[in-house]
Amino acid sequence: MLRTDKRITILAGHFGSGKTEISINLALAKRQKYEKVAINDLDIINPYFRSRDVAAILQQQNIELLAPSNRLATADLPIVTGEIYRVLHDFRYQLIVDAGGDEDGAKALGQYYLEWKDLSPELLFVLNGNRPFVSSLEGAAFTIKQIEKSSRLKVTGIINNSNIGSETTIKDVEKGFALSSRLSEELEIPFLYSTISVALKQEAEDFQKTHDVVFIKRFMKLPWEKEETFLGEKSRF
């Protein structure tokens, strides 16, 4: 049974890893269990796929989005909001932090180190093995080390989210799992699970029998991509 029992969960990964998708799905899953859930958009690197872009969905589910104000939300600027201080020490809140994609993005995490160093947050590395720089063991390991150095936190778990958008097949997931497993062994960081789009649920039946899997809904879609559903199931986060 997969567990996300930490009050503060930080997701980081290289550009295009899909950490924003996982952040949103995790926030929605936590809302099923907890009254107060917040998601902090700390991604100051990628101006295209950010949790603030699905603010309406989060609002419908009564999930607080901590992000720059509306007039700055689409600005391609390294802007962070001070709202995080309000929920960091309010133990009624479950907090998910959607952090920047690489060393530079992780620097935004580092500025809060003194605030949350005693709060024991979990820092999860999201790996998409189809992204050029992290498609090798060396590149992925280097990225983790740079994130740890900049954030002054240790990565506590690895998630395989290997995909190529709507063109993803189970072979992409399997390839990513192999890389993630090697990375986990090399750095002695626990491998947690593979996240797979609900669109691949049928194709992933055999893989799911022998691997830990979490099916997620994709929210950050391109205009021509079809809508996906949870197939009526609750999230396994």
C-alpha cells in the first residue's frame, strides 16, 4: 500500500518530468482525507506547465493554491509568494510543493530551509527517463545531487514518471522503471512507484501485477489532446 504520510511533500525533477501533474493529483488525493490542503507553486523556471494554470480545478476542490497574484500569474518572471509562511507552521495543513525543475529551480527551495528544516519534509525526485539530460544514470544522478545541494535537503524517494505525453506506451514506463531502479540502487534512495496515465490503465495491467503503480490524471494538456478520467476510482496516493 502506497503511503504519503508526511505533512509536507516536495516534488522536484528536471524540466518535463511531470512533477506538476503529480503535485496536482497528490493534492486532490490528500483532499479526500484532510480538510486543509495547499499546493505551493514554486516552479519559477518553467513558465508553460505550472500548477497555477489549473487554479480553477483546485478551487472547485477547496484546495488552496499558493502562487503569485492573478496579474502576475502568467509572467515569465522568477516570482514566489510569501503565502507559504502562513501554512508551513499551521499543522492543520497538508502542503504539496511543486518545485523548480533543476539546480536553479531548487534554489527557490533553499531560501525556505531555515523555515522547514525541523519539519521533516519529504523531497521526491520525479524522473522522466525520456528527457535528454536525465535519460542516463549519470545525468539523473547529477541532477539529484544538484537539487540536494541547492535546496539543502536530501531526496527521500524516487518516482518513475517516464512518458512522452499522449504518445506514451507501457514500454516507456518499463524503460523508465529500469533507469529509476538503477538510480535508486546507485544513490541508495528508495524507489517508490511508477505513475502512469489513466489512459494506459488497460495496457498496464501486466506491469501493475508486479510493480507498485499509481494511476494519475493528466491535467496539463495540449489543445489537441483528449480528456482523461479516473475511471471512477479513487487515487492510490
